[in-house]
Amino acid sequence: MPRTIGYFKYKTRSAIEIYGSGFFKEQSDNGYIYGWSETLTDFTLRCHLKTFTNDTTNAEAGIMFRTQANANMAYIGILMGGDNTIRVDKRVDTNDVTTNLASSAIGVHQGVWLQMVKVGNVITLQYSLNAESTSIGSISWTTLHTATGTTDDWSSLEKHLCCSSGGDNVNLAYFTKVYTEDCWISPIGQKED
């Protein structure tokens, strides 16, 4: 399934719909992603996965740090699965297999906060089941995994929202409260909510 089967749509300043097909599993990396290049050493990428339609248990939606948007590039991400399991996956190098670093069955596949915080060479991958209306400072985060040195050898770093269907169909991931430092996600721009 080619990466071109999918698209993104701005709903508001901090809300983005992504429709995507394909997979982020094993050596296959042809789900749909949308992202921004990064220039900061320390930053946060955060969103609320409000809606995730999933036709298969292999469908995934979430956030990633990648070397590039091209298929089969190195990445680390926190992904919500269609099987109600949240996981941290990593591809060490281009065309390498995908490795699962951590997972947790949380009983839902939408209505989940996702966050990746990079401080120096440490990346903390977190989720929360707090309501979408919860203020940022009041969210109770669960750390699923902490990675050290993952992006040290990368020549570039990009932040991405992602969606895959786990098959030939196309699924919707609707992200709200999308936030990250040092980028413009829409013609209006963004700020901390």
C-alpha cells in the first residue's frame, strides 16, 4: 500500500484529521504520516487522539519521531492499536525491522492523550486517559517507556502524527489539542492551550 493513500485536514488551529492505510509493522512502513522538522534539542509533542476508526486490530494511530517522512526510515513512536493496546515501537535504522519496546492493554483505542518529551538524549513516551477537557497541567501521565540515545545518530529529526489501517482500507485518526514547540501547524500557528 503506497504512502500516498491518505491525507490530512486541518480542522482548527490544534485539531488535525488524518486518513491513512497501510502498516507500521515489521519492515513495512507505508501508513500515512504528517509532520514537521525539528530544530530544538528539548521539546514536547503532545495530542489527544479523540477519534480513531479502526477496521482491523492491526490499525495504529499516534505520534512519532522519525529521521524522514519516507517509508522504512528510523523512528520511535507511541501508537494506539486497534486492539486497545498502546505500544512504543522503534526502528533502529532504515529498512530495519520494527521492535516493540513496551505495551499496555488499556481497554480503549480512542480518547487517549499521547505525549513524547525529549530532553537532551532522553525521550519519555507517555499516555493518559484523562478527559480531553482536562487542563494540560492537571493531566495524570503514565510513562510507558523511557528511551536514551535513540536519536543521537540521526542526521535529522522530524515530529509526526500518524495513522494506518492495518490493511487495504483507509482509517481516520482525529487528533485534537495538537501541540509542539517551534513549529507552525496551520496558517494561524499554534500556542499552548
